[in-house]
Amino acid sequence: MEKQDFFRKGAEFMTAKKQKKAAPFAELTLLNRNHTEYPDSPDKAKIETFANANAHRNYLIEFDCPEFTSLCPVTGQPDFGHIRIRYVADRRCIESKALKLYLFSYRNFNTFHEAAVNRILTDLVKACAPRWMEVRGDFMPRGGIAIHVRAEEGDPTLAPKE
């Protein structure tokens, strides 16, 4: 075999190996893009998931999103909050960049705090069908009153003991 053929075959092998390794994550279209497009509403956002490599066990996944913003549907003023998402995955896990873009989509979206937390829970449950999930929203005071919202779905026995 000539030296050129040897290197060409080696390169083909390495390319095939990379493609095989990347194949399980081929469905993730938002991660590792050079250009990020920010959706302007939750309806336009895409929540991507990937296969749970440890679906045989219960384990807790937590996302902490301290810079959540949305707009008051009455005044149009910005509301600031801290969203915490905890869940026990079943077959699918939520991809974090997709989650970031989804939560960012609320930035210019008119919604009450209670509706936002419940909508986030509904959309995430629809995307990944977890065994259990909780979404908490702690919103900054408006008129001297802070609002704290907690919504959960799934098997409550899987919720961590506090």
C-alpha cells in the first residue's frame, strides 16, 4: 500500500469514528452552533433533549437560572426572577443550551409569574417526560411584595427530602 493511500484510509477511518461518536447527539441542533438565534417567545423556542444514559437509576438533575426576565402583562414593565428546575429524568434529559434559549424567550413575553412557572413546567414535561419535575420561581419584589411560585408534576416520592 502506498503511503498516500495509507494516510487517506486512516483519515477516512478517523472521520467515520467521529461520525459514529457524534451520531447519538445528531438530533441536537442548537448546541455547538457558530451563530445563535434567540427566540422572541416560548412558542417559537425549541426545547431539545438527549437520551438518558443512566435511565436505569433515579438521580436528580438541577438547573439554576438566576437571571430570568419576563414582562408584566398589565404594565409591560420587566419582571426579574430566579428559576430553579429539578427533575428525575426517565428516557430523555434536557439539553442546557436549549433550556437557556427557551428561558431567554420570556424576556419580551407578557406573562404573570404564576403562569410563567406553570408554562415552563408544562413545556419541559412535554419535552422530556420525566419521572418527576419541579419548577420554582422566586420573583423580585414589585410594590414591596415578592412572589414565590412552585409547581411540580410526576411521582412525588422521587422529590428530594428537604
